[in-house]
Amino acid sequence: MSDFPGSTQKELMSGRRSLAGKYSRLFSGRRDLAGMVWYELANLLFARIPGALGFALRRLAYPSLFGRVGRGVIFGRDVTFRHPHKIRLGDGAVIDDGVVLDAKGEANAGLDIGANVYLGRSAILSCKEGSIEVGDFCNISSRCTILSESRVRLGKYCFLAGDCYLVAGGNHSLDRIDVPIMFQPSLHRGGIDIGQDVWLGAGVIVLDGVTIGRGSVVGAGSVVTHSLPEYSVVTGSRVKKIGDRRSLPGTDDEGRPSSESGKTAGELESLQRQWNRFGEEDPLWSNLSCPSMRHGRWSPREFFETGTREVDALMAYVQTLEPAVGRSRALDFGCGAGRLTQALGGYFESCDGVDIAPSMIELARKLNARGDRCRFQVNAAADLKLFEDGRFDLVYSNIVLQHMPPELFAKYIREFVRVLAPEGVAVFQLPDEKGTRRVEAAGVPLAPLPESAFRARLKPAEKRLTAVEDSDIVLSVLVRNDSPVTWPARGEPGGRWVLNLANHWLDGRGRVLVSDDGRAQLPQDMAPGTEVPFRIWVRAPARPGRYLLELDMVQEDVSWFARKGSPTARVRVRVKAKKRGFPSELKSEDKPVRRPEDDPEKGPCGTKLPMYGARPQRVAAWVEEAGGKVVDLREDGQRGDWHGYLYTVSRSGARSAVDLAAALAAIAARDAETAAAARARLSPEVGKLSLKAGERRRVSVRVCNESPVAWQAGRDPAGAGAVRLGNHWLEEDGRSLRVDDGRADLEADLPPGGETVIGLDVRAPDKPGSYLLEFDMVREQVAWFRDLGSETARIPVRVS
């Protein structure tokens, strides 16, 4: 065996090393006694401690053993590390339970793990005299094994599914039969080099000498014995190339998503499964996501009343178009349970509702009160071939296209033009790209806040809570701006400078366990001295015990308020162990709190609804490609991170096209004017009300225009740009119940400083209880004044 140096196993068996030397060579890699003792103590004392305590102790003890440990590294239980002084871990790396990190070797470089890398449970990375480099943001799943006797390199963003096996080396010469194979020289073919953005399916084996080009996909169970060019798609136990990602459906010549290629059948099936499940579990809420109506709380009467109000406003607008739109046939695209289809049936001789979900169509037919006037059909294709060309006087779609990918809604927009009658119009809603443009209060710049602005007073609704381990908690918090500076509600795209309510988790002694958990963004600009209710979702610690939930404000990429001297607020939380059959939700010691799954942006199954958008210029191009034109562009009246538009489209030759640039400039100017005008003082002429469930009542409100801009009374039949008085219904603790109830016009334009009294018809909730009736001004199809920092007025209402 002396003829074949370099084998670790042979040297350990040779007897030339002492027991301590062998132990050092195989495990600690340290020759000094102090280093070996600390290696032993760290493993003995901290490796198996569970929960947050174990995480915290390992985070304190382990870095001194390693070559480098970045910020925020997480070590799970029972992690094995050999020769840790040759292991380097980047910021945010996660090392799950049972991982083996083995950098042993005399002259090798060891292990380099990049930033934000995830190593799944029981993964093994073993150098065996070689080196391993893992690029940033790689995900190496459970039970993967990477062995290197020479070099293994993974580029950034690689994903290895479970049980992958990569071996660089491991082969031995077979030249001599008088020497056991294990003691014959190792053979190396240059190692393994995997480019960026490579996906290896479950159980993939990659052998020595292989290079896999960037962007490639290797199917589950494949054995890769030869190099692959960039963007290859291969599969099979004996790898067979089945394509190139740059030529797959849904991409252009350079592999970018293409709006021309349409939606694949598999993606459509996935979309149909999702919405069909929504239709089975909570169909009315899925159609109209009012937070308080979740879990079957919509009554059909209330549900269809909202459709009637929406279509009445739509038809008031359509009646202003020249030439007049016919009243023969209408199409409701994405009809759901028929909320808008039945309302359109009051204006058109026949109406067609189409939806991708069979469960929705089944319910729409069941609830149909219009007989043969309304027809409902499932449409699971990426087109509208159910209908011939030129059949519809009106095509309408609202809050539908935004939940499908651009390549799909681009096809449907073209189809809207195809099915339009010669003088018909399609009116559809679609957001702009996220964060493209924001409505901000006048005079509030987007920039880091001055020092004097970092003053807040936080008042949580609960002082003590009980939660189940590792469960979601939702908490209401009243936030007051105690500074002399107005806080802006928006920041830069990507979140820079945004103001958020956030939290830390502390142990019973006030020591930080989790420094960064939940976030809740400022919903509106806040003037000095004003208060705004927040709801923040946080995650309970994973181990039972008593904790402190600390709340603080933060301006992202600038500072936490506490660092500037602002006081925080703390809630005592008792975390209990999870029991079989016990729901993982918050149990308040004072009163019930809405469950975290009641997030209005989530579907009935707790699924986050996807959101997509497109620039108006791209939408106009799709319309023109289909032979149509955009004849009007308005805001959709929905506020938030996404700024949306209502497009009116016709066939070419029927109407004049809108000047898109001028329309966008007019909307931006109106935004600025609205921000300046959004200052109102509202004084209801009653202090409280007692109503019966569902009762209608007129309430008089004194309104004062405290802005420098005259408010325009409603002259446009569709209401665009008019300033009106409206109302919302809130739960007793301030949570939203019904966002939009009544409307009342100004009798005449109201100049700056002017006052008037407006009577507003409101309708009480159908369920008895205590509520708040909130009054606010609104500029139609632009914004509610409260979203721009104006004060609302509230009165308590008892419903019997």
C-alpha cells in the first residue's frame, strides 16, 4: 500500500499516526489541544439543543470554529462538521438538521457556501481532499450528497431536488489485481462544474468530468455522464436531450417570456384547478373579496346588489359614448357566480357569462334569476372560440385579467376585439405594472425622514395573548404620529423608504430572539398628531414558553424608530404546545381576533392570489394587433401597490382612438389635483345610531372643504372625477366590514373653505351587533380622501 500515497483511509489504517493524530485528521482538523477541546465541547454542549435556545446558542458558539460565518446564518440540530476551519458560510445561509459539512484534507481549499444558500435536512457535502463551491441562493434539498476528490462548483440560483448525488472522483485504477481496488490510485476527470440557474430533478446523478451549462433542466432519475450545453432540457437514465429552454413554448428566441406564445395546457389546467377549488369552498367571496364576507357570509341578495350598482355605473358611462352602443348581446368574461351577468341582463336582450371554473358556472346557473336571458358556459381555452366574430355589443371584465399571467391575458384582450360587433365596445380592468406610479399627498417628498419624524406612539389592542407554537398571529395596533412631520404612505419601487409597522420577538428577559418578523405598511399619509389602525401578521415562536412581542415603526433602508429614541410597545405572549386536533390559531385572553387566513388577498384555501399587470402602451399594442383601438382610458378606482385602469376598446373605424400619452398625463394631473383637494372636515349631525338589521336610514353630514381646490359636483353621468360623500361600515374594533355602501352628490361645486350639508342613505349590516359607521369623501374613479391623509368621521351604531 505504500506505493499509493494520498488515500486518507490508507493513512488512517497505516499505524503511522497516533490516535490523537488520526482523530484530528478525520474530525477536528486541529493539532492544538485547545482547538480540539473547544471542538469537542461545542459538539457536546450545543449540537442537540432544540428550539430557539439551541438556535441562539449555536449561533454564538459555532462561528469561532469556522473559517467564516456571515450574518444571519442558521444552524439546525445535529449538524456534523469536520475540519470546520476550512468551511466558509455566507450571509443568511441555512443549515438544516442532520447536515454533514466535511472539509477534511491536507492541502484542499475546503467548503465555500455562498449567501442565502439552503442545505436541506441530512444533506452531505464532503470534500475528501477536494473542494466544493456553492454559489449564492442555491437550494440543496434533503438527502443530497456532494462528494469531491477534486472540485465541485455550483453557480448561483441552482436547485437540487431531493436525493441528488454528485461525485467528483471516487473512481479507482483497475490496473493491478494484486492490490485491493480501494487502495489503487484515484482517477479524476476534472471535477464537476454546474452553471447558474440549473435545476436537477429528484435522484439525479452527476458523474466526474461533467459540465452542465447555465439554465439547464435535468429530469428526475437521470444519470449525467457527459457535459450539457446551456439551457438544455434532458431526461432519462441514459440522458437524452428533449429540447432547449430557449425554444420552449412561452419564450422568445433568447428564452424570455413571450406574450405571443400563449398559455400552455398545463398552466391552464392549474389555473382551472385553483379557481374550481375556490368555487367549491367559498365562491361568492372569491368573486368579491370583502374581508368580512369570508367563509360563506355573503347573502345572495347583498352579493347581487353589488353587481347591480357596478353595472348601473358602467351603463351610465357607456350611454355617453358616440355612436350609441347596441343593447342586443353582452359578454361577462370571468363571470364567477354571475354577479355582473345578471345585472347586465337588465340592459341587454341576452348575456353570456364565461368562467374557467366548472364549480362557478354550476353555481351561476343555480342562482340565475334571469332565465334564458343569461347563459353560462365553462371556457378553459386560451381563446374565446366559443363565440363567432362580431357578436357582442358589450364585453365587460373587472378584477379578472389581473389574476392570470400576461401571455394569457394578452390573448384574451385580442379575443375581446374579435368578438365585438362593429360599433360595440369592450370595457376591461387591468393594473399597471406594480409600483409604476403612486398617488401621494401634496408636499410629502419620497426621501429618508428627518430625525424629528421618528416619533411614534403604539397602542396594541391586546396586552396579553396566548398562541399555539409556530402559528400565525394577527394583532390590531393603533399608531399615532407624534412627530411634527407628515409620514408618507408610499416609498420607492422595491420597498425603499416605505414606512412599516414591524416586530421583534424577545425572551422573558428582553433579549432578542427574532429581530425581524412581520410587516404592515402605512395605509395612508399621516399628518402630525393623527392616528391610524394597523393589522400586523406575525409568527409565534416554534417552542412553547413565555415571550415578549415588541412592536416598532421602521423606515426601510433608513432606521428603526427605536434607534432614534421613539418608544416601542410590548405584548406578553404565552406560547402553548400544539395538540392533536387543536387549530393553530390565536386564542386571545380578552376577545376573539380575526384569523390570519382571513387576509383579503388570499383565496379561500389560504392561497395567495397572484397579481399581474401591463403598461398601457403594451395593452394598446395588443388591441391594435387585433384590429381595434383604445378609445378611452380611466382609473379603476382601486388603490394600493397596483395602479389600475379601465380600458374602453372598439373595432377600428367605429370610434376615435384616445391619445394615450395625453390620457395618462391627464390622469397624473388629476392625481396631483386630488392629492391637493383631499382635505375635508366631516361632522355627522347625529352622535350615534340604533338601527334594525338591514334597515336603511338617511344621515345628514356637514361637510367642509378645507383644501385649496374647489370640489366638482357630479356632472358626468358616469361619475368620473366628481367629489361625493360616501361611507364604509367597520367592526367595533375598527376592522373593515363593508368598504363601499352609499353615495351622495354635492348639490353644487364647493369652493375652498365652503360648507354644505349632505344627506346620505346608508344600510345597516344584516347581523345584529355593534359597529362603526365611517364617512369619507371620494373622488370617483380616483381615490378615497382617507387614502390621501384626510380625516374621516365615525359614529357608533347598534344594530338589533
